[in-house]
Amino acid sequence: MSDYTVLRAADAPDFTGDAPGAFLGYGRPMGAQQVAFNVRVLEPGTANVPPGYDPSLGHSHTEVEEIYFVIDGEIVVKAGEDVLTLGPRDAILLPAGTPRAVRNESDAEAAFAMVSVKMADPVAGSAFHEGFWP
């Protein structure tokens, strides 16, 4: 018998609470030892921030790089001082320390994957940037 783990989309935990869209966790629920893998679904006109946070908030990771990979729709990413629009199958590599924020400025739902090495404590390994994207 082969060794693997399957997590069906319907069983992926959603960490958004009552906020619009979804923040689906895959890596931790599957028991991944090395990889963090999450999918963020953004409703039109929303930003990728924790529920209840200011949509102008940006963040960076102090020690890990991260890849955002667009699954569906279109997202606008602010990386440092640059603003880029990404569509399906586009990706961006964000080095450790680079402030970032994501918005869905379109009229349709968008989804993107966030991939990095697993962090023991993602909040402690992050820095938050108030007013990053006014």
C-alpha cells in the first residue's frame, strides 16, 4: 500500500470565519511536515486580510519566501512599491522581507494558492504593515 494523504475540497477547513470568500488550509490538515499550502478565494472588491482587519494592511514574512499562484480570476498584488495584475496560471515569488498585499479589483471571484515552507508560528514569523495599500 502506498503512503499518501488526500483532502477533498469540501473537507478543507475555512479560516475566514464570517468574512466573504474563503481561506482554505490544506498543508496542516493533511499533516504536511515541510510545506504550507493554502487557497484564498476573494470575492469582488475584497482584500486578502484576516477577518476584521483594515484592507490597507500589508504583511511580510521575516524568514520565508512565498509563491502566489493564480488559480482562477484576476488578482492585483502590491509587492514592495510595485503593483501587478496577475491572471490564471500566473505566479509571483515574494522573497522574505518583501511587504505584500492582494486585492480582487475585478467583478468576478478570484482564487490563488499561497505556497511556502511550513512556519511553526505564521503570526510570529510575519510583520504587519499598516496603511501599506491605502
